[in-house]
Amino acid sequence: MLKVSSLSKVYKRTTAVDDVNFDVSKGEIAVLVGPMVQVSPQQLKVLSVC
């Protein structure tokens, strides 16, 4: 299971990711989309170091 709670990332004064929360259970498929129906590179970068 993957659980993400209150994921945020700020660069200087710019908020790249703001309070993202989600759970993915075993066997589920999840897709991350942003406001323009695309995955934010910053979301993936922050998740990869957690």
C-alpha cells in the first residue's frame, strides 16, 4: 500500500505541489493528473525521494 498525506513542495516563493493526499492499495492502479490533465514532474520527483 502507498499512502501519501499532506505532500507539499515549495521552491523559494513558488508552491509546486500543495497538500496532495492519496492512498493506493495492493492491486489498484492509480494515475496522477494535474490541472492541465498531466502529471506534475514535481509530484513525481518528490514521491521518488520519499
